[in-house]
Amino acid sequence: MTEHTKTDSKDRIEKIQKEIDSDHFNTMNDLLFKFTFGREERKHITIDFLNTVLRKSLGHLIKDITFIPTEQIPQNEADKTSLFDVACELDTGEHVDVEVQVINHKNMRQRAMMYCAEMYVNGLPAGEDYRNAHHALTINILAFTLLPQKSPHAVYSMNNLESGDVLDKGMEVHFLEIPKFLRAGKKAIMDLTKLERWLSYFANRLSRQEKKELTMLDPAISDAYDAARIFFQNEEEHMNYIKREIDLMDYRADIQDAEERGEKRGEKRGEKRGEERGIKIGEERGEERGIKIGEKRLLRLMQLLTAQNRNDEIARAMTDEAYLQELYRAYSI
């Protein structure tokens, strides 16, 4: 990893600590999110959030939830093990998964569908009639823009493309895109809808006065902020949060370096032979193609290593060309 892409560890820790001290911490940090929304003693916060997002889809209020294991063991050993952020069963039988994603790995659409499908399949006990399958709903809270619509809240289900007829309400995927909420313009706290209050919480860009108004207006969000204070008072949780934020910083720096390295390699390929795989379409187009190939290969490798928590190998790959090529071969990229 080149020095110009990362600040000193001490500086990064101080930066993160300042954000915590100023109450501008990352509410979408997965450790903090699970602590706030995935604990039995705070399930009233989760119920309030789910009612806000899902009430129109469900047609009724959620009165209670039961948390279910977040690790889904595949039936086939060769299949991928899924690890949900927060998963629960509603008092009316539906299964719900809530995911937070701060990095765009370019696979969110597919991942959202797979998680929803997995919840749906696992909701049907062995030997039961298909009509008894539990409905599955997923909520994906994103720190990046993914979809074409202007609204920060989008809902997808299976329906006929011509008539709009819904095949079945068994699976439904929700997306909450925080950047779109921020771009919509600022409102007075009193003018925010219930959903916008929760989006404000996840965006966490409010002033102290605005947060005070929000917590006075919304008890569940007030309790969510209180949960964060409890979280940070625990030394182990506090340090794990900082470590996770540093990992995110490192990942972003790695991606930036990967893009720069991809550009350089792509330019060389363009000048010499158009592109590594022999597409001889001239220097200019070869450069462009080479850049894209370099970016895609490195990004794919970063995604695979990150999914396996091999962060040390990411750093090594960024400085060791031979090791980088070895990883390409190992992952058949």
C-alpha cells in the first residue's frame, strides 16, 4: 500500500474518535448496527423501524418479533454460507432480513435477491406445502446510490411486466439509499416524515440541536442513540468499532490504489498491444479497454478477499506484483 493513500494509524484513530465524541459516528457500522437493532433488550427499536418501512407492504402493524440466527448454513457443503446483519420472524409469521452496506461491491442487486430468496426457502419447513412458506422481506440500507429512481425508498417484487399483476407476495426487497435522502434537501425536524426521521438517523448529519429535537419527537430513535452511547462505553465494543472503521478506510484506499494501478497497467497494454488478451483496436481504445480490465480484475479480487476477511493479503497484493498475479491465478480471475 502506498503511503499517500493512507494516513498514519494514530491520525485515523483520532479522526474516528472525534466523530464518536461529536456524536457523528457511523450508524451503519455493522457492529454498532447489530448492537442497536439485533438485541432482545432493544427489539422495540427494531419493531419501530420495521413498522416504518414495511407497514404499507404488510398491511398491518408489527407487534412483536423473534430474532433468528443470522448465519444461514447451506444444505450443500459446496454452497455459500450467508451471514445476515439482523434477521427476525414477525409475530404474523413473515421473515425479515435487514442489511447495512457502506461499500458498493457492484453486486448489491444480486446479493439482495439471493438473501431474500434464501430467507424464503428457509422459511418453508421440510415436508410442508408450498402454500405454507413464510413471506420473506429484506431491507437494504445503503450508503451509496444504486438504483435509478429519485426516491430514497424503492420496493421490488415479482410481477407481470405487462399487467403489473403480482405473481406472489412471498418475496419483497426494499432499498433505502441514504445519499438520495441527503440530496433531497434539508427539512425542519418537525416536517420530517417518520421514514425521513429514520433516514436522518442513519445519515447522522444533524447538529446537536437537531438531534435533540429529533429525540424528543421520536422515542425509538432516542433509544437508538442511547444504545450507541452504551456501545461506546464498552471498551471492547469501542475498539472493535474503531478497527472496523479503519478496515473500511483501508479498503477504500486499496480500491483507489487498485484503480490507479489498473489505469497504469491498462495504459501500458494499450500502448503495446491494445489489451492483454489481444484485442487490437488501436492505442486509444486499447488504453480505455485496458483500464477497465485492470479495474474489474482488481475490484473482483478485492471483493473475494474482503468476503473471506483476508485484509492482510489485500495490503500485500497492493505492493507485491508477483503475489498479485498469484492471487489472480488462484481465483481464476
